[in-house]
Amino acid sequence: MADDRGEHVGLMAPVVPGSEARGRSELIDLALELAQKSAGFRRSLPAEIAASLSDLVRSMNCYYSNLIEGHNTHPVDIEKALRQDYSTDTAKRDLQLEATAHISVQAWIDGGGLTEGVFNLNAICDIHRKFYEHLPESLQWAENPDTGERIRVTGGELRAQDIQVGRHISISAGAVPRFLTRLEDAFRHLGKADRILGTAAAHHRLLWVHPFLDGNGRVARLVSHAMFLEQLDTGALWSISRGLARQVEAYKRHLASCDEIRHGDRDGRGNLSEGALVDFTRFFLKTALDQVEFMESLVQPDRLRARLKLWAKEEIDIGALPANSELVLDALLYRGEVNRGEIANITGVGDRQGRRIISGLTDAGVLSSPTPRGGLRLAFPATLAGRWMPGLFPEQ
């Protein structure tokens, strides 16, 4: 049984910036702005477009979260893995499997898998368990940086030994459940605005507790995704991980600052620095806002339509797509879904040519359908993200 040295849960106070914290009013304003912009962005999209876009964002979120950990698996390779098309290189294949594990967990979260709420001991362990149960053998081990000893990591199992990350020495292993329960109790009673602020605080405090031997960073980012999904009804249309990865040094610097004890009587009343937590919360919320605005700019109808139309024209010119294919993309962009029988009317051609257009767009990976005879929807393949959604992730 893991040793519990009896540390007081007040060691990680404050759980969220207090009512008198410096800069709190700015944080509340940021939280409200984030809620409004996130909701407005989701409402602006047809449900079918939002569902297709969320699939691409899921791969993007996975890519950037793993990139923060030093694992670079491009979304094109992730997309191949989702089709069971794995690299012959063992190391690359294992990273593809890691990516599909991450995506499967996020898909479970996005589908309402966390039925008992997001921030609680069971949910956090479930996320870790589901991630690790799909990892290849080579990635199910942690290494002690001091001794070089390799230790097997069991999914969903809390650590049974002490851990040091940088200068931060985590609480004793046996105390982990008590501290996570304290966080759960604190977040349960927060108001709406404070729950949004609490997403940033929970992100750091979860890493501060360091509940698992390995995988804590990715679990924390998945928990943050789930908390935003719950509180902001994001529709999984944007990713905090992209913003954090693009500012990874600042991200890590803020996390390290939040580990520090308070700097005198003007730095809150808890054990840890409230000022550092305020600064990290501001950074976290501004990063989230930036990602909402970035995704919103990418899918502005006129701009997205122009990019799709240009791509389709080029494909038609080289014979890769049948003529009038761009008319189908245009209809899908505005309507979300069209029936197969409507294609001939939309394009002004016969049924046979309409079927050729459907076949060509399907082969290009830009059409999807819930069933073989179901309605047609626009898909956002990672291979075309550089053309359709520039800046979403680096070119391969």
C-alpha cells in the first residue's frame, strides 16, 4: 500500500484565485468573453459541419498534446493510423498507436463518456486507464531519471512511489486520493465563471499532485478539454493544446511558477503563490480565446468557400475531379448535408454524372456519410488541411 505521510490538503491552496485576488476582475471578464465567443462560434456552424470539423480537431488536439511531450506524429500519419495504415518503422508505428489511443479517449469524452462528471478521482483514473490500455508495449514504461530504472505503468492506477518533477517534489503517493478529493469538492461548489477559471487552476493542481507514474500531462490536457466541453459546450471545435504547444516554453514556465510558495502577505492566504496562479489563469484563458478566434477565422463561410472552390477548380483542371464538383462542396458548406438524389439538381447534370461526382469527391476524402445510402456531408481530411485550413498544423 502506498505510503501517506499525512500532508495537509491546504498545501495546494488556493484551489482557485480568491475573491480578493489581484487581477480577479480581469479573469472574470476573460471567462465571460470566452463563454460568449465559444458559444457563438458553435452556433454559427451547421451541426453536420461542426461534427466533421470536430473529427479533424480531435487529431489536431492529439498532435499538439503529444508534441508537448516530445512525440511528433503528424495528423496525416494519425489519419493513416485511423485507417489501420501503419508505418513499417516500429518506432513510428508505436507513435501512431499512441495517437489513436489519445483520439479514442477524446472521442469517448466528446461522446459523453464521463457520466459522473469531469473532475473527480474516478473520471481522472478512467481517462488514464483508457489511454494506456491502447498503448503499445514500448510506451507503457516510465524511467526513473536518477537511477535509469524502468517501471511498468498500469493504466488508471495511481502512483505508489514518490515523484520529483524539476524542482517540485510531489506529495506522498498515499496522499494522492485525499488531494484529488479535495479538488473535486472545491470545484463542485464553484459558480459558472469560477468553474471556467477553475479549469486553469485544475490543470496546474492536477499536475502538482502528479497522480500517475507517467501520462500526467496528457491526462491534464484531456481533463481541461473535458472541463471546457462541459462548461462552455464547445462542441470540441477548438483545442487548448494547440495554443499551449505554440507557447510551450511560456506554458512550462507558468506551471513551474505555480509550484512556488506564496511570496509574502500580499500573495494570497494559501500555501502556494496566488499571484502565479492568477498569471497562469490569465495565460490559459487568453490562450483558449486565441484558439476560438483562430478556428472561427478559418471557417468563416466566404473565406472557407473560396479555399474549397480554388482547390476543386485545380483538381478539376488536372482531371482529378469531375466538372461541377465545386457546386456540391458549396451546397454542403451552407446546408451541412444533402441527399444523394439532390446532386443532379445541384450540379445541373444527369444522374449518372451526379454519381461520378459523388464517387470522385468520396475518393478524394472530402465526402462522408453515416450510412452507404445516407445523406452526404463535408469531410475535413488532414491531407487537405494545409489548403482548406491553413495554419491548423505544420505542413508535413
